[in-house]
Amino acid sequence: MNKDTLLIAGKSYNSRLLIGTGKYKDFTETQAAVEVSGAEIITIAIRRSNIGQNPNEPNLLDILPPSKYTLLPNTAGCYSADDAVRTLRLARELLDGHSLVKLEVLGDPQSLYPNVVETLAAAKTLVADGFQVMVYTSDDPIIAKQLEDIGCVAIMPLASLIGSGMGILNPWNLQLIMDRVQVPVIVDAGVGTASDAAIAMELGCHGVLMNTAIAAAQQPVLMASAMKLAVEAGRMAFLAGRMPKKFYSASPSSPTSGLIN
Amino acid sequence: MISVSINGEVRQFDNPISVATLLEQMQLTGKRIALERNGQILPRGQFNQQLLADGDRLEIVVAVGGG
């Protein structure tokens, strides 16, 4: 049997779990969670350096070296296409020309719901500029298809709002997206616990990206481990092909003949 | 005397120093940063040649934890 890998922009990954690095207690916890999760693609944010602070304070890139992980710079906090493009150009310079990025353009600070109009505009500019764009978007299948047509290398619909932990609210829309796009579909945002991740994978999603579900758990490192197993279990169940749901089975698992009368 | 905005904070310099010298003063030499000057990326290779000018706006960014 061929090894089951996740193929994004021509590169294969063994892990289908992608994780973020925000909200952890400290870098030690970040590093431990990343390690046990088995994730190979790790999101990071780009922010102004703190002028005048200790220049020797540890840098995230020291504990998560780009030589070991595929770092995926994001545009979290951007509310316009221009800001997102600007952020990712800085990221590319920071990471020595690395072009695989996560685009997200938000619509409002309370819901953090994506602004798909700005997202489409940013995606066009970035793809034309040579970026390989993994794009966070709503679960609208028409927008997802348009993002693929622009040239995005992965479509990453929300399962529920960022940081909400509400789980997979609309599996049918995820299915509509998967039926329409050829590039990997990765659930990004909304996963709250291991079963949510497993459900996403059982639906046939190619991967799951999460941050808060791990970082905000009582024991983040243990949850990172749980998520690794959940994504693997969900993927295997998808590949195995589940039995059809039936209200009545009328087909017991044990033989119906040879009963002792 | 020139005034330069660095990450939104105005700083004054007696002479038009190079970007490399500025980073050295800020103890950022060799650190993992990216720099934008007046909205344009300034590649690392040009830090030595580029002199700061009055009114320049610099943004210096780093990688931080994020989802």
C-alpha cells in the first residue's frame, strides 16, 4: 500500500495535523506541544519587534527552526487585502524567500469571520507574486472554488468560529467544498476536542489546523497528543470506509442459525 | 539632525546612519528580523548601503506565536 501522505504544493507531509503556536504559557510548552503533536506544518504570526526590550530574549524561530519544520506565516489580525499582502512579503523576507503562507483576512474583530471579498483580492495578488497560498475562508463552496481557480494550494474552511471550540457545525458545506475542489481541504478553526478533529477527517478532509483547542486545554501537551491520535484515527476510518447508517439493522453480528432451543 | 519613525516610535539621529548601524545600535544585528522602509521591503543585503533619511518610516518585524 502506498504511504498515505498529505500533498501540498508538490511537497508530501506525513502528518495531517497542522498546529498554531499562539496562546501557550511559554516557549517550552509551545515546543513540547509541537513535538508530541507530530505536526510538520506550524503556523506563526508576524509582529513588530519590541523596540528597547531585551534583545537577547528568546526568538520563536530558535525553538522552531525552519530547518526542522515547515513554518507557515499567517496574516492573523489583517482586515484588508493590502495589510495581508504586506505582512506576507515581510514574512517571506524574514524566512529567506519561503513562499508557502497562510492567508486570512478577517471581517470583524468579534467573530473573526473571514472577509472573503478581501481574501479573494489578496489571494490574486499573492499568487501573482509567486506565493503558495493556503487560504482560510468561510465554508462557502463557491468561494472555495474561486480561491482554487485563483491558484491557492489548499482551501482551509472554518468548521466554526476561530477560537470557539464549537466543532464541526456544518459538515454538509465541508462536503460541498470537497466535492468541488481538487487541492487539499483543511479544516481551519473551530475544533474544540479530539472527536471534532476525528469527525473532520472522517468526512474526508485532508487535514486539520488548530491552535486554541490545544493551547487552551487544561493540559496542552496531553491534548496535542490526543489530537495527533484523533487525526490519525479519523483518517484511517475515512480510508476504511464506514458502514452505512441504518435505523434498524435486522442483521445481528452473531450467527442466526444453530441457536440452542 | 534627522527624525526616523521605527515601529511607530520617532527617534532622532545626529547623522544619517546606515540601516546596518541602526540595527547594531539596537542590538539586532544577526537577529531574525525583516525590515520595511517606507512601505517597501529592504532586503538584508542592502542594510549596509542604505542610509536613513529624515522622515523615513521603518518597520522591523519578528516571528511570534500565532495560529
